Amino acid sequence: MILGHGYKADYDYVALIVEQQEDHWRLTLRDSRYKEEVVHEEEFATAGEAKDAALALAQHHINVEHNDTLLLPAQLSWQEY
């Protein structure tokens, strides 16, 4: 059950969403170029832990899964909602 509280950051053509779900946090990647959605397999105890894992997930998805070149600096700017 999603409680409607979370964080969002964009990295290149993917959106990274960290949402609270009951007693844990989930990290979801939404890919606008390839129309994919990837949910990180781990359930995180805190939003900070999920946000810490987000950049690596985005970079792996772009560079390894789709063999696209990473052109952006390795940083995320989070917005709370």
C-alpha cells in the first residue's frame, strides 16, 4: 500500500522514485525512452538508504542494460512530494 509520501529525482531519461510503503521504502526507476519501469528488489528501511541506491540503479540501467553513454554528472537532486 502506497501512502503517498516520497521523493523524485531525474537522471538523464529516467525518473527515480522513492516511496514509502507501509514500514519500508521502495525505489522505482521509470524509463521514458524505453517505456520501462524497474522496481529495485530490495526493501529499504529508510528513504535515505533507497536514495543512496538510486544513482547506481540509474547508471546501470542506462549504461549496462541499454548500452547508452552516461553524459551527466554523477549527482541527483531530490524533490519531496
